[in-house]
Amino acid sequence: MDNEKVSQSLELPAHIAFTQGLTSPINESLSHSSAQSLTVKQLCALAETDFTSLADISLDYASLRGELKLRKQIALFHQHLNCHEVHLDENNVLNFCGAQEGLAAIYQLLLKKDDEVVVVTPCYPSLTTMAELRGAIVNNINLSASNNWQLNIEDFKQRVNHRTKLIVLNSPHNPTGSIIDSYLADEILALAQAFDCYVIADDVAQASNYRGLPLAHRFLDYEKALVVGVLSKSFGLSGIRVGWVVSRNQHLLNELLVIKSYGSICCSVVDEHLALIAFEHKDKIITDNNRQILANIALFENFIKQHQSLVSWQPPQAGILALVEMKNEKNLEGWAQQVAEQTGILILPAILFGLTGGYFRLGLGKSNFKQTLNRFSAYLCEKY
């Protein structure tokens, strides 16, 4: 595709377009995809340093690949979460300004017209639209509520073949909260190796594993695999615009660095400084966030009991998100607009993520969840 055609095809991702199109002020969200955030002061307090120490940071360019100590911490983080035989170090990590920049660079590097991509849907919208913009053919694996949003290897065997260039995975899954466990990950890895295709493991919420499920995988033992992470989800630090790509394939990382050099060039040196503090105290941050998610799941279970004639759900296996069905509503976009207008609460219909029907995405990470849920409950009582 030529540049003119690509530029004409660009548009806001569906969920962002929906949010931007709302005319009423939004005060709270029931669909936020991140765990609880911290202030700069709270983050610096974990390191027992005054946040005024940021005043000593030289506002110069950061390293193009990412700050060395930070990349070491990221490598250790993924080594700890997973069971790779390959030893990971800072040379296996390339930092980006968020996960989206890293994903976009991977799609730009790997995909061309008529390449086939396997994506699990519903999904974060750009996982499909970025492939379509490259002229690739997207083969969807459609999750079903009747199967509790679960995947199995037969789903992949039906889609992956000798024409497949890339398999895109996301676990815990946005927006269903389902998982790819270690056993299924091994099966998918063997399938990818058999057909010599690339694998993206979108692991942005992997550390939100509050039930201790077997989420470890071995994807990074494969030369054609790339793992994507970010501080926005399990860490809850979406204001720190640092994401990363991890791979054992140095050629891929070098090619991605070239693409990055035409975009952000490097991350913010201030963001990387804060990111390093976060990684040095990751256990407390993630433990606190996972405790909050579990508390919010319990709150929502009680909410379901109070409104069981109106709503139902499949609780997430892991991660920060789940899908909720509004039993008496089919036009969820119109309904969500009304909710926003009348309550100031943002709710994202699942159709924005590629799923038809009366579902919306529920975010379970925030400390104000109880307050927002009470306001939503009052709205339902008044309307129904």
C-alpha cells in the first residue's frame, strides 16, 4: 500500500473514538484497563527518597535502547515470571514509549500485503487494525461466552497454517480475563515452530496473577518470538510512558530500533528514572495492586447478586479486566452513552473490541471501584 492510502485509512481506535465522541464530562470509569496508580511522591517514598530528587535529573536524551539498569530489571522480571531456558539480560530488551509503540513497530517490521495473522478476538482494537493497515489478512479466533471465553489448541490448529506469518497472543486476555496457561502455551509454541511463524506474546498484565495460576511460558526460547510489556497495566503506572519488547533475536531487536529511531527515538529520561524505581519495588506495587483487584472482584460478585436479573459475568481468571453482560440491553453503545450523560461514568461496550451483543468491559483495578460501582448500582435501580 502506498503512503497516501495508508494515511487515508488511519483513524482512532474504536474505544478511543467512542470516548472522544462523548459530550458529557467523565468523572469515573468502570472500564479502566490499568491497576491502581501511584503519585510521584508515593512512588519515590517506596525508595525512601524525596521526590524533589527528580530536580537533579539532567534533561538530556535517554539511551536509544533504554536505560541500562532498567533493561536489566526488565529482563529479570520476565525471567522470574516465566520458565525460559535462555538466560535473559539487558541485551534482550528494547524500550519504547508504551506498549503500543512497540507493537506498532513489530507489525511494521514483520507484516506486508497478504501475510496472514492469527488474532484472538475480542481484543485491543489495534491488534487487528494495525495488521489490516499493512494489507495483511487477519484470521480471528473468536472467543465465546458459551465456553467461558476459553481457548484450546484446536482453535489455533484451525487457523494456523503454512501461510501464517504471525500469531498474536494476549494473556491474561483483554477484555475477557481468560488465560493461556503454561500447557496451552507449550502447544501453541510447538505449532508456531512447526509452521515457522512469528509469535507476539502481549504480556502487559501477566503479573496480575492473584490466583497463582500457571501463566509461565517458554516463548522467549524461540528465535521468532517477541514479548511485549508495559508499566501501565499490572504496575498501574500508565503515566510513566515506558513499554518494552523482549526477544532472544538480536536481529529483530536491531531492526525494531531502526523503526523506533523514526518515531520517538528514545523514551523520556524522567520516565525511565521513575520506571527504575518502580521495578526496584515491583513486589510491593504488584502485591498491593493484586490485593485491590481481588477486593474489587468480591465487590462485583455482591453487585451481581443484587442485580442478577440485569447483569451476569464470568469472573476473570487473571488480569484486570472482565466482560459483563447487560441482559436487557442490546444496543450497548447507545446505552453506554446514556450512562455517561446521566452519571459521568465511562463504560466501554464490548463491540468496540470486536464482540457483538450486550457486553461491556469491566476494569477491576482501581481503588475508587466501590464508589463508582455504588453510583452505577443507584443508576440501575432508578432506571430498571
